[in-house]
Amino acid sequence: MIHVNQTVGYYIALPIILMVLALRIWRGSRVRRLRIERLWIIPLIFLGIIGLALSALPPPSSATGYAVIVASLAAGAAAGWVRGRMVRVRINVETHELESQNSPLGMIVFLGLLAARMGLRYLIGSHEAEWHVPAAAVTDGFLLFYGGMIVGMRVEIWLRARKLLAEAVAARRAGQAVPDEISQDHA
């Protein structure tokens, strides 16, 4: 009986998830103004939420639990860095306005990570006792993975945008002839 209810829940949730993802891909493909001075705000808010969640329900104090949490944070930061490399960053050399545009490939990577997360949660949840991995460490690990991904992505974009801005300012000071727009695209 529980299995049937779970299946119905998946069938109800799947169209909603697909609509949200389609909206996210559509909104992410637009060019947006990039304000490097504000890139730290979302990671700070999310890290605050993670801190509150972890302080309210601390992770299990075992070597395996800590290993899962540290590995999750590191993997999230690496995945965020890769996803950030796929974001196109442009600068208008005359006005020094920065713009960013998410890559469709970056969104596909993000969707793949979400699918892997869901599959891994199910796999570990069903083998928790035999693998000796606490479920709390896994859920905290997913939270830290996502937090690491946000921070890694924002840091990578900030570094590239800052470099583009410095190059544009240096070119303008030197009086060099440069194109109207310089971009970096790693997708």
C-alpha cells in the first residue's frame, strides 16, 4: 500500500518538477546584467540557512558522517566551479557593464546533478544499515553539496568578471582599440 502511494506521489510531483525546470531553463537562457559587487549575497544567505539547519539538527558525529559531509561540500564546490565555467560573461568595453548568460549545457549538467542526487538518496536510503552511512549525513551532505555548488559557481563567475573588467579598464587607459564587447565563454 505504501509503495502505491509513493508511486502516485511521484506521478503528481513529476509534471510540477518538469514545469519548474523548464521555467528555470527558459529564464536562465536570457542575458542578465551582472553585478559583481552583489555575487556574494545569495551564497551568504544560503550558507546562513545551511548553518541554521545544521545547528538545529547537528550531523552525526562519526568518521563516516564527517567524511560524507566534507566530500559533499568539496564535490559541490567542484561542480559549481564547472557550472560557473559554462556561464557566458560579457563586458561592454565602453560602459564597463557586465552581463551573464547561462549555458544550456550548464543547465543540463545541473539537471543531471539533481537526478543523480535523487537516485543516490534512494540508493543510500535503502542500504543505510548495510553500508553504515547515516541517513542524516546523507541529507546534510546533499544540503552542503548544493551550498558548495552555489559558492563555487559564484566565485568562478566573480573571478572571470573581475578579470574582464580589469582588462577593459586597462585597455581603455592605454587607449588601445578594442571591440565593443569582450566575452568569455567556456561552454
